[in-house]
Amino acid sequence: MKLIDVAHLLKAEILCCEELFEREVKTCFACDMVSEMLLHVQSNALLVTSLTNAHILHAAQVMDALAVVFVGGKKPDMNIIKRSEQSGLPLMSTKKLIFECCGLLYAAGIRGDVEDLEDYEQ
């Protein structure tokens, strides 16, 4: 599934880096604790969160996240969006909550990590 398909599935507004929405999404991680993100996320995962502060941008960059989806209609301030644009990190915002996003993404074939994906494909 491509990022653009994720945006349509979640009825999300693209906040930046629209030109990168052809990237392929295979794994996802949903969390509101930066320490958990840094501990558990593998690179190239879609990050789903309600956090909109500057720490989330830094964490996403350190994790090498594929993109960030902000839930509950939340959006980061323009400084974060501009910094994300400069670093090539796609951002989107949906009115859906984390639980519903995760359910929709899972039903569409997105898995929690690479090991889950490998088990699912066999």
C-alpha cells in the first residue's frame, strides 16, 4: 500500500511532502510515548500518534520513519511542518483516533513489524 492510499483510507489531510506519497508502506507503529517509539520502531515504518510537539519530529527522524500520521484532527504548528518538509518527512492528519486508524491499516495489510509481515506472507 502506498502513502497516498493510506491518506485516502484514513481520510487524512496531507500536510507536507506530497511528492513522496508514492512510497510503499508495509509496517506501522502507533504510540504516544517518544521513548517507546525509539525503543520499538523499525526503520521505514509509518508512525501514528497524537503527539504534535517538536520531539515527535526528532523521534521520527531518528527512527527513520516513513511518514507520520497525526490522529484526532491534531496538526503540528507550521514550524514543525516546515522542518518536516525540509527533511523530507511526509506528514498527514486525520480526524480518526488511533484505534480506528490501526484497525483500518491492519485490515488493509499493514503489519506491526517486519517479523509480523513475514509471518503474514507465508
